[in-house]
Amino acid sequence: MSKMYNILLVEDDISLADWVCEYLTEQGFNVTHVARGDLVLDVIKKNTTDIVLLDVMLPGLNGIEVCRLIRQHEQSKQVPIIMLTARADEFDEVIGLEAGADDYVIKPVRPRALLARINRQLSHNDKVEPDLNAPLVFGQLTINQEAKRVLYQGKEVELSTSLFAFLTYLAQHAGNVVDRDSVFKALKKREYDGQDRRFDVMLSTLRKLFNDDPQKPQKFKTIWGKGYLFVSDAWQDNSQDKPVCDIEE
């Protein structure tokens, strides 16, 4: 790692914080640790922060409120935030993402998995220009951008031009919430007026095509008040998946 990145770890479990600090320091990061939520903004104002690891349950101010404050502060509104929590239910995940978190890690934290999440967020933030013709591959899903073909579970999925464009845009931003205004600007070249629900309908269609339960979606998530999330690690082999169905628009 050529650049020394600065990580702010906000965690009140001292034993966990100690090993995370030690491990990430060994990996070449500069780590600052605070144990209270109400101290975070002061630290950010005084120090350069490249990424925040933020516990949910904190004294002083809980992680959700801290996340919102970070996003409201001009100096830190673009800083990646990875939330840490002991609870694994989807409700917590949605609340965290709505507050502005970029990713979510369930405790107990695995060192290599945490490092991978950190590196992924930092690489996104470095804004490396993607190869627009390169295939997008997520487990059993392959999107060939150049040929405009989609393969899922070894079978080609026929998509309309608009559905292909929507799926590709979501996949290009995998792991990040994209708001409706951004989708409209990218695909329709105009402002989102707050009323048009066509992309909600298209997301529903994609869920049907790719066997994503609309009651408990794993691949395509709607983050209320924010936009859409393409979950990059939800496309691995699943023996419970049914064959891809054919849907006419």
C-alpha cells in the first residue's frame, strides 16, 4: 500500500479496539481510536480521516446518530463509513445505510474480511476510472457490457434495453446506495421529479428475473428515502434458487 491511509475507529469495546488497531497498524494504516460517539466530530475536524469504522452501540452518542452527523459535516460527508454491530438482522442494516453508512460488518469481526471491506471502500473513494467495456462478474451473474448480454446460473437472461441499462448501472455501483436522481441523470439525462416510479417497477422486475424474494430481498435492496443497493456478495451458488424464469415486460 503506497499511501498511508488514516482510519478512525469508534469502538467502546477496548479489547476489540486494541486488536483492530494492532492488526490495521501492521497492515500499514494509521489508526486513531475513540471510545465515545460524541467525540467523533472533534477528532475529524482536527485530523485527516480517510475512512471511519463505527460501532453502533456507543456511549455519548449512538453510531446511527454519529453517522448522520458525519454525513452532514462538510469535511467528512464523502468519507467512507463501515458500521460494526453485534446484530445481524436486516432492519439494522437498512437503518445504517439510510443514515449514510457505506458498508456493514457483523461482529465477531474477522480480520481479513474487515481488511477486504476497508480496501474496497478506499479503492472506490480513490475514484479509479473503470473499464466501461470490462465484464461485470458477481458469482453466478455476468454482465457483458460490450455485447450487452447477461448470464445467470449459466443461462442467458433476455433483458430490454432499459432493464439492461438499469441493471448495469446498479452493478457498476455495487455495494453503494445510488439515489433515484443519479439513476435518472445517468439513464434518462434529466432530473428526477420525485414522482416517477418507473425504476421501482424495473427493480421489481429484476427481482423476479433473478429469484430475489421481494419480501426479503438479498440481491436488490430498496433503501427507503435513499435509493437502490446492488448487493455484490449475494450472487454465489445457492441450491435453493429456482431456474431463471422468463418474464415479459
